[in-house]
Amino acid sequence: MKIKVYAIGEKLEKFYLEAIKEYEKRLSRYCNIELIYLKKEDQLQKKLNPSSYVIFVSIAGETVTSEELASTIDHWASSGLSDVSVLIGATRPKCNESLTFSQMEMDFGLQTLIVFEQIYRAYRIINNHPYHK
């Protein structure tokens, strides 16, 4: 599965980028995942694959547990869905579904890191691997 995480905002702090790189490395055994950082939302339409399944992350989205996210990702894989785009920091774009990881407002860099961490956790659950080392 190919997952692109679009983080849209003014500044993505270095410490977030370092942590995201670690999760990209860990996730490389399960999927092809890529962070695409955009400073302006108007760049999104040029980058976004029109056939991609789009998930918008916001505080107004549907709340899911780690196990539910794992089940959803596993279902996508078994049903042949191979291109997923996750949008963070966008203003209500056209999307297939909207999720939230917290009802609290947070920095988009932290929100992006949480997305990577939750995707990693989901793949660990799917593969019956312990999450913590």
C-alpha cells in the first residue's frame, strides 16, 4: 500500500521531522509511506493523485481507536485499495472520510507525527507484533 501524508502549514519543526523519519523507517517494512510538506494549501491540488482515497484529519472527524484504524487499513489492503492520501492542516477539502485523533486543537506538526505513529501502531496490530520494543 502507498500512503502519502500531506502536512500543510507554515512551519514543520525539525524535531517533528526527525521523529517522522524514524516512523517512515519503521513503516518501510509494512508499506510505502511518504511525508509531503506543503507551506500553502493551493499547492495540494497539483500534488494530490485524483484517484487516491483521501482522508482528512481534523478535530471534527470521526473518532477511531487504534484497533479500528488497524482493521480499516487491513480492509483497504485486502480490498485492493493501494493509494491513500492523508491530509493534515487543510481547510475542509473534498475527501472520502474524515478522522480525528483528538478533539483538542494541536500544532499541525504534532498532529502529523501522531498520524505516522498511529499508522505504525496499526500495522503492528495487523501483524500481531508487540508495539513497544
